[in-house]
Amino acid sequence: MDATGTFPEDSAPGDSTSEDSATDDSPAGDHAAGDPAAGNPAPVQVGPVEAGPSEPGGLLDVLGVAAVMLDADGRITLWSPQAEALFGWSAQEALGRFAAELLVAPEHVALALKLFAQVIGGGETWAGVFPIRHKDGSTRPVEFRNMRLLDEQANSYALGIATDQNVLRQVEQDLALSVRLVAQSPIGLAVLDTDLRYVMVNPALETMNALSAEQHIGRDVRETLPFLDTGAAAATMRQVLDTGTPALNLFTVGRPPGAQDDRAWSVSYYRLEDPAGRVIGVATSVVDVTEQHRATLEAAQARRRLAVIADASASIGTTLDVEQTAHELAAVAVAELADLAAVDILDSILDGRRHTAPSPGEPTLFRAMAVTTAYPTPAVDAADPVGHIATYAANRLITQCVTTGRPVLVEHVNAQDLLRIASGPEAAEQLATEGLHSYLAVPLIARGEVLGALDLVRARNPAPFTRDDVVLARELAARAAVYIDNARLYQSERRTALTLQRHLLPPRPPQRHGLELAYRYQPAQAAVEVGGDWFDAIPVAGNKTALVIGDVMGSGVNAAATMGQLRTVTRTLAGLDLCPTDVLQHLDRVAADLDPAFATCVYALYDPERTRCSIAMAGHLPPVLVRRGRGPELLDLPTGAPLGVGDVPFEQTTLQLGLDDRLVLYTDGLVETRDQAIDVRLNALLSLLTQEQNTLEDTCDHLLRALRHPGNHDDVALLIARTRDYRAPDTESTPGIPTRTPGTESTPGFTPP
């Protein structure tokens, strides 16, 4: 028979399994059970067997053995109910029909007839598997035992005993598995009667309980297993006997006689019933899960540590501040690892100098950044106070940690170790008094550079630091080191940008003829967003004043540099007494060659003699004009294109101003936010300007308090000018600056004087 359950054409009855071999149910073959030469295990120990009648077994019912009889012509003369269940045909449908026609597919008929002839004619017995056609059209492999029968008239009949091959093989496998499983399985197996006394145990359970089979048989669990909670076990088995519901994978821990450590087992209970449904006892399977239990504990610890790392990712590095990040690292370390944690950073790192790793044997300069404890303790006084700069000798363990870039673990600290941990003898004595007994230092390494170290100590926690603790501490330190390095780089770049910007922005603008000025500048909170805004108040010939405010489209040091160049060019152009449109056109050409190339700008030229203000814009937000006795208004001016676009004309508007009128110039950082529309913010600005303040300085502060929020991501520049009574000076022009009479441009809606 091939893999599909059919016979190849050249198969013969002799190729099939003989009846004797097919019916041999000995699991050990030719060797006796328990024969070491055969590799068989010792026999399972069972209790005494009671003699007397018993209920029939249910194996034949499981197999569903069918009986079919054929006459000498191959017609069906007997058809059992099991045959109907196996083949699908009822007795009425099957009796009297040719078996080959009913049960055999056309391609197998010749072989079936050949085998039938051998049985009916020669009296041979044939056993094997033959593909039978079911009533539903499917083909099923069926195991047969075929034999010839003779009646009193010497008429021949063929009797076939058949069962589904798959069912038979499954039963055979189950039986073989049962025998081997009980004897060879590493799982402890036992059967107890209804009084919960052992009647069978296998060798594995003998080993687990450290008791022989004889010490089990006939005894109940309370007598046999005093090292376990036998009361709970007996109650569970009683419940299984009563309900028939298995109790699975119950975990228990105990220490058998002679064991050095506790063992862990997973125990399951099943009710046993005979084929008639009578309860005969309970079976138990016991799996030694000591290693798995230990692995589970370790895995749980690993998961907890992963959770710690995940939580640390959220709680460390919340700000771009080195000290705050160090405190966050120390807080996480204390919560999960240590009784006291300290973070020390190399001073050269914080100073922004090019850092090289400390050489072995040389002292190292550290700055204490954070000290945190799990509970109030005087031990904190033994650590260097935050902000303190100290030189640590080469023999200090923290120095060794940063010098080598490797963790330093002292599981059990002695007196000599304390002197290498503490800053001095008094600190060492204080740490000893507080019970310090284990120490761990891990380096803070980011981008291949050692930044400092995380110091951890245990005092009240009795467990010493382990290698697993080292792994967790290194992971926390590595993550924190990146945040610390980012904060360090941020602070360095921010200092650079702010320093550059301070040098490029004007000093306090002088009070000009006929004008009162006030200004504010606030940098962005993020270093990479500092640098683009500027303002200026520039003296111009004829006692005029140029008011300028602008914003480079970009940020950081490059934006600050571009801003400085544009401011310088603007001051130069203003000195030529050009009209605002000419100034912006020149700035547009200059900006096109800069990087970043684009900027917005408002250029206003105020003439105090004529109380006239000419304004041109390059893509900037409109100024606000607050006239005396009237509400503030956004000036409706041509917006223009940003500087750097190139060859775009700009338009100029001229306003006639009165005494005490205020002109408010600002950059978008004052009014733009990520959660409100610009119209809403501009209306808020107008509303705030309706609230009269005592001075322009107060107005600046009032606007910033109301509109500016911590964490803003943009610079803000604010310049407010108020017209004052003008008295012409003795000279008609500013010394060194030639006078020039600008054109008398007019804009619809405004009348020049």
C-alpha cells in the first residue's frame, strides 16, 4: 500500500501484514518486558489485583469493528450495524449487492477480486489495508482481517472484520504511548483509588518524591508526602472525583527528603472511569518545573527591568538641562536599584572644552550634578554637594570607572573599599555607620565619549549588587548619557547663538527727536531656534529715525549671522537717507546671497518735523497703530514679498501721526502659536493694547506676560515708538550725514502734510 492508502499494481497478498504480526500487541517485540537488553524500562509498580468478574472493556467499541460476509460470488450476505457506520451504506442498501461494485473504486476492482479469489478459493487468510469507497464518495483506508468460512454444506463464505485504519492506528499509538509514557516519561505519573491511596506509580515519580514504589503503594498522600500541602491536594482530588472536572497545572513548591533546595512541580488531576462509567480512582501527573520556575522568576525580573527601562525613557531627558537630566537618572536608579545614587560629570565636558578621556593613574576633575536617596539618611552628607567641583584621586573607584569606561562592581564592600568610594576618611566612616555594603559605578558614555559616572550604593537593601544589576544600570546610564550629551550640546549651541545675537543686536536705542522708544527681545527656549529676529532704531539725516524690525527665516547660529549681516546693511542704507522702498530693494538683493536667504522686515522712517511716517513691508506682520483717544488698529499695508525672493517691487505707505500716537512693531514670535489661529492672536494683541499702561516699558512687559508662554519655540522682538513734542535742534542735520529731501509720495487714503 502506498502513502495514499492504495495498493500498487504489483502488490500481492504476501506483501500485506500477516494476521499474526498485525495482531501482535506486545510493545516489546521479541524481548520480555523489563529486559535491559531490549532497552525496556523497569515495570510500572501497581497494587494488588482483585479477582472476580468485571465489566467488559470498551476497546472494541472505540474501534467500531465491522463484520461483512460475502458469498462465493462476492455478494454481501451479512452487514453489521458497525459496517453501516464505517462505510455509510445501510443493510437494505448493501445486502445482496456485489461488494466490489459497492465498496471498491473502479481502479481497485481487479486487485480486490484477486484478493477475494485467494481467500474464497484457496482458503488463505489476508490481512491488510484496502482503500474502500464510502457512500459519500470519499475513499478511506480500512484495516481488514479476511478469512474463509464453510457451512455444513461446504459452501464457502468470506468473512471480513474491518475497522477504520486511522482509528486503529490512533488506538495502537495511544496504547504504545501509554505503556512507554508511564514507564519512560520524565513526568511523574500515579493512580490513586477512591480512598486516595496509591495503586500505581512510575519510576519518575519515585525519583521526584524520593520514595520507592513500595513506600507509595497502599498509602495515602498525607502519609507519603508530608513535605507538601497535602490537605489542599487531597481536597482537590476529592473535588475531581466528585465532579469529573480535571484540575490542571496546579503549582506547588516543597523540599523532598535529602534535597538541598526547594523544588517546584506542576500537578494535574484527572478522574478515571471504566467503560461502564464507574469511577475507579484519580490519576495524577507531576512535572518537575523547578528550572522553569527559576527561569520564570528570572524572566519576570527581566520584564520588570525592561519596564524600568521603558519608564526611564519617559522620565529621563524631559528637558534639555544637564542638571535636571542627572537628577532624573538618579531618581530612577534609587527607585529600582540603589539606596543612594549620585551622578558626577567630568568638568571638562560641562565647560565645553574638547574632552579626552582621563589617563590611568591621573586625578580627574568632577562636578557633582545629582545626589538622591531612597529614604532620609545622613549618608547623603558623605557625597559631594550638587554643583561642587572636586578632584578625585586615581585610586578612587569612580575615577577608575571613567578612566577605563567600564563598570566597577564591589559586591561586598570592606573597609579598604570604603576609602576608595568615599571622598575622605570621615565620609567613609559615615557610610560605614549607615551600613553601606555593596557598591556599583557605571560610566556615562554617549557617542563614544565618557561624560561621567553613575554611583550606586546599598545599605538597607540587604542584597548585594549582581551582574544583572550591572546590566540594568548600564542601560539606564547609556540612555541618560545621550540625554545629558544632548543637553550639553544644546546649552553650548544656545550660548553660542545667544552670545552672537547679543553682539549683533543694538544696545539700548537712544531716545530720538520727537520719539520715545521701548523694546524687548526674548530668545526661543530651544537652542536650534535661537537667532533670527532683530530690531533697530537708526538716526537718519534731518533728525529722522528709521525703525526696523525683521525675522530671518531660519534659526540657530546661521540665522543669527544672517540677521547680523542684514542689520549692518540696513544701518548703512538708512545712513544714506533712502526711502523705505529703496532700502528694502537693496536688502532684497543682499539677502539673496545669504544663507538662510529669506527674511521678513518692516522699515518705517519717521520725520518729526512733518510728523510723518513712511512704511514699507517685506512679507512681515502689519504694525499696530494706537492713536490718542482711539482704539488700536492693524495697519492695512501692502504685505510685499520676503527679502531674498528677488526682483519684487515693494510699496510704501505714508501716515500722518499725531502727538502721543504709538506705533507697535513686533515679530511673529509674539503672536503665533501652534494651537490658535493667527487672527485670534492678533485680536488678542489689539485687546491688550487697549489697556493703558503707565509707560512704554510697562506696555512691553504687559504684552510679553500675556502673549508669551514658557517653552515658546520662536524668538520675539518688540519695538514700540511714541511720538513726542518735537523741538528742532540748532543744526539741521546729523553731523557727518548729508541731508536729503525725500520725495513727497502719497498713498490713497492718507494726505501728506
